[in-house]
Amino acid sequence: KNEVEQSPQNLTAQEGEFITINCSYSVGISALHWLQQHPGGGIVSLFMLSSGKKKHGRLIATINIQEKHSSLHITASHPRDSAVYICATNGDSGGSNYKLTFGKGTLLTVNP
Amino acid sequence: NAGVMQNPRHLVRRRGQEARLRCSPMKGHSHVYWYRQLPEEGLKFMVYLQKENIIDESGMPKERFSAEFPKEGPSILRIQQVVRGDSAAYFCASSPRLALNTGELFFGEGSRLTVL
């Protein structure tokens, strides 16, 4: 059974700081997602990764398949980055990307 | 191009009533997925539908819950005889094709159900 663990659960940073959120999982996967959820809001897909590294603006996501670990980095953090960041994998789902196993999320607060 | 539209955004029901949540996928998307987010818990997959077909309902509770995606109109998640434990945020996502390793999922804003 796939388990997805995120750390930290809560993270508070000052504007401009470099942020790292970690995700580890327990079974082999073919894809991992990073999602963003604003309080009371919808969910936005940030990245889908199967290997290596992806970058979009100030966001960088990396994955190490051998170590079953992924990180989401935010450079030059800003208060508008405050949100819950969710890691999800398709382990145990035969490769389908809809039947994901989700982490519980990391609540990021960036203070001005 | 409008995103995935869900309504209502907030719904309050008393125990025993029915809740109907609607999801209109993005234009051109024929695959719809429903997820539930219980308080203090992660999201969990409920059901995957294509037009007029339920493809995978393995995450749906066996009783009181049903889903459909008719030929015309939005997908509907129906919860009969709601109980307090059904209070949660229900998210819909869509994709233009089966969300295998090639595609992203596009999520809606969610419908937040509160059962009194």
C-alpha cells in the first residue's frame, strides 16, 4: 500500500526566503504531482514529474525515483505563495494519474 | 476557456437530506474525476466517469453515494440521506483524455458540504 508523507506539516517563512517542501512515498510510481490549494479555494496542478527536475517561474520540483523522494522549492518566496502544497503519486494505481494517493499537505505561510 | 466549474461552492444540509453537487468539465474534456477531502485528511479518489459511463467507482462508499455524467449537462455527485461524516470538500477534476502519464488533471474550486 502506497503511503505519501510530506514534511514539514507547517512552514512559516519571511518574504524572500528559499522554501523547501519534501515528499516521500513508499512504492514505485511512474508520476508524482505537486498541487497548490489556497485556503477555502480550489486546487491547482503545479507539476507532474516522472524523473529529474522541472521549473516554472520561481517554483522548482525535483524527484529521485531511486530514493522515492521529491522536493518542491520556492525561490524568493512571497506572501501570495501562502497556501497548502500537496504531493500526490500514482503508486498502486497501475499508472493511472487519476487514482492518486495524496499527502496531507504542507501549510506554507509567508510573512511580509 | 472556462476552467472546471463546480456548484454550489457551499452547501448546507440537515441529516437525512440529499446533497447534489455538480461539475462542468473544461471545454473539450470528456473525463471527470471526483475526490473528497475530509477535514484534517488528504484528498481521496472517489469515482472516474466518462460521458454516460462510470469507469471506476472503487473509491466511492457503497451506500448513499452515486455519480453520473450524462450525455448532456454536468456530472453530478449525489449523496442521499446525508450524515455528519459526509461533511467535506468535494473536488472535481477533468482531463481531455484518460489521465495516464501524459496528462495533468484540472481541478475545480470544490464544493464544501456541511451537514448539520
